[in-house]
Amino acid sequence: MHIAPYDNKNKPVVDIDDPSVPLNYFNIVKLQEGQVFKYQVPGYETCIVPATGSVDVDIEGDIFMGLGNRGDDVWHGEPEGVYVPSGAKVTLTCISATTETFVAGAKYGKVLDPFEVREHDLVQYGSDDTKTHRKIKHILGQKQHDKVGRLLVSELFTVGQGGWSGFPSHKHDTNRLPDETRHDETYNFRFKPKWGSGLQMLQRTDNKPGDAYHIIEGSTICIDNGYHPCAVLPGYEMYYFTILGGLTQRSLVQYFQPTHAYQVETIPGIKDMIAKFR
């Protein structure tokens, strides 16, 4: 499902128990200096990630100061995040001129401890020759495995200009371990320059026609089921904020589309990339 960009007025873009991706939650919070935003999401653990600007975060008395170090867009600075336990009461205070802050969530009933992430794991894989070169910055990734319930959060960047991401095509919509896990997934896209655009494919069945969505600056995509590669136009760079929520476990097991699965052996670094979604 494609959600075209709109002014969400700090209300969830993907709310709890969404019909397409019930395991996910996603909000975009825009504030000006000194403004405050409060939220609480019962039954969902969340992660706060400033896309631009900086915020102070208060999680029921646990204070995390100066989160976020980016300038005008997601290409200026490195990601930072704060993990929020399920159902906790949160107060965000904007301490920069403005901020656009992502709130990512996954359904999870247990209450864990809050913590901050000031560094990221960086994985680069693919190649310019195959147009699959990208880098992934994990905010809640392998390093935080024992501290998080079901939520995985990362940022993905195309490297160079133009090319494919999410390839070889894969899915994760059915719980059938050890071959595949059910993980709902939500993306929010950005482009450099901002008037760039791309394509999100969603192929439900191997070798059968599927759906395709034209994605632009601010587009949100909810992946309910099917194989889902995406591409950016030549001459533009693409970023997407990625939320994964598992049904029964946090570690992601991708099932690669049989027609293209052999390319897992041909694309440099892809096995290391797969290993980080744990």
C-alpha cells in the first residue's frame, strides 16, 4: 500500500492495528524550537529517530538530551535514536530551530528498559556494475538484540545515482521457520534532489505480474505481503527509513524469490547485510 505524502499534523501515519501492517507503528512529528509533543502507544515498543534537527526526550523520568545531529536533510549527519518501552509515556522537546522526527514502532507486550543509540552499524553491499550498491545504517540492529523485543529500525541509502534496492527480491510475510518469518515492514522515502522519484514493486507470486507504486519525497509504503524490490531514477539518490516488526521473533528470515535467489551468491556483501537484521 502506498500512502502519498501529506500533512499528518503529528498524528500517526500508520496507527496501531493497521489493517495492512498491524505489527507496525509510524509517526512523523514536526516541531519548532521550544515546542513539545507527548505520546504513548500501548502494546507497541517504539524508537525515536530525528530525521532533521534535535530533540530532548523524557521517558517517564529517564532523560536523553540532544538527540539528533542532522541539518537540512537525512544526508547531513548520522542517525541517532532512543528506544522506548511498550506503552511508556514520552515527551519530546524541540531544541533546534525545527525538527522532523520519526517514531517507529512494533507490537510487543513486554516492558523493557529505555536506552539511547549514538552510534550506528554501517553495512555496505552490492556493486555499481549490478546497480545494487547501497549502505545500511542500523539504529536498532544486531547490537541491540538483547535489549529490544520485536523491533528493527534502519536507514537505507542508495550509493551512487540510480539503481535497485531490496534485490534479490525477497519476502517475509509467512511464519514458517526456519525458512521465513512474518515481519511487517513500513518505509518512508526521501530523495536527493527532492524532486527525484522511484518505483516500489510488490510481486505477490513468483513469475506473475504484481503491483507497482510511484514513490516521491515523503512517500510511505506498507508491505503486507509479496516480494518487494524498489528502484530510484538515474541521476538521483534515494533514502528510506525502515521499520520491521516481527510476529514471533525479532530476527528476520527473508525468503528470496526462487527465480532470483541465485543472485544472493553473486552480489558482494549481501550475506553480511542479511546477518545484521537480527
